[in-house]
Amino acid sequence: EIVLTQSPGTLSLSPGQRATLSCRASQSVPSSYLAWYQQKPGQAPRLLIYGASSRATGIPDRFSGSGSGTDFTLTISRLEPEDFAVYYCQQYGRSITFGQGTRLEIK
Amino acid sequence: QVQLVESGGGVVQPGRSLKLSCAASGFTFSSSAMHWVRQAPGKGLEWVTVMSHDGRHEYYADSVKGRFTISRDNSKNTLFLQMNSLKAEDTAVYYCGRGHHTHTSTVSYWGQGTLVTVSS
């Protein structure tokens, strides 16, 4: 099983700042089959990024994904108030597993 | 628009069974892979199972293999999850989700979830 470790556990930033979230895999993720989701309290998750760097339908371009192999990054270029949430990475190259999440909170 | 509505959750004793349903609308259900993903209270996401669009292929997380069964009725646009031999650690909100049209192992649309509580 591929284990995904997200860091940091909590990230405290202000609106307008840049956020960088990390997702590290215990072994190489085949074909960069890595996705990112956003979840707000009391809501279902929302797909942001698939294939490591492709934005899902309707996702603003301030969200971008990068990486390959074992190291992946979600970047939010300029934080909007609605971006404060929990973010999960998911690999689907070998079975399907999620990371434990990064909480992005307002500083 | 895409709608996924889960039902069937509730309180069940350990060792008993429960069957969840997910009614789909707003898209071509018979062309979409479908997933179940769960989230224990206050915890992260755990993928449970996926079924291909035609029902020919299904895959499970090790934690539920042999106890849970996914199925679908494409004539009724409905997805199911039969859960047997339930354990306390199966307590979670269960989400059904539509697989992305190209990266089918990602979940592009999610229902609002149904809560399953396993407790005596």
C-alpha cells in the first residue's frame, strides 16, 4: 500500500498570501496519479486537481498542482477567504489511498 | 446538474448488516464508475470501494474486503453498498461519488453522505 504523508498538519496564513501544501508518498506514484481535494466543515469534499497538475472543472486558476514520483505540491497563489479548509491528497496509481489532510486556517 | 443522494444509514449493532443506497441524477449513470468513500467522525477520508460503469469490475480496500459488497442497478441509476459483519471501526459518514470521466479513480462529484453508527 502506498502511504501518503501530508505536511504541515496545520498551516496558518492570511488572505492574499501564498499557500504551499506537501504530499509525500512512501513509494513512487505510477503515472503521477495524484489528486487533491478540498473539504469545508460539514460539506463533502471537492475535487481540485487530478493527474498531479490538471485542474478539475470550475476550479479557479489560483489552485495549481505539481510534482511526480514521491513528492507532490498543491499551491494556492493568493488565498481567498473561502480557501480556508482541509486539503487531502489521494493517490490512485496503486489501489487508492488518501493522505491524512492539511488544515489551512486563517492567521 | 449532478445529484447524488445517499440513504440507508443509521445505528446498527456490531456483527449486523446494513445496506446503503445512492440515487444518481443529472448525468449518464451507466457510463460512470462509482465509488464509496467514508469518513470517521473527526477523521480523514478513507476510500472503500469502486465499481466500473458496467458493473464488471469492483475493487475494495483491505479493511472491508470480504465484508462489504458494492453493486449497481443502471436501469434505476442507483448504487448500493451491502455492509456485513459490521464493526465499531466502520462508524463513519459514507459518501457515494462519481468517478471522473477520464481519471475514473478520482471522485469528481460527491453526495452529502449518510452516517453509519456501529454500536451496541
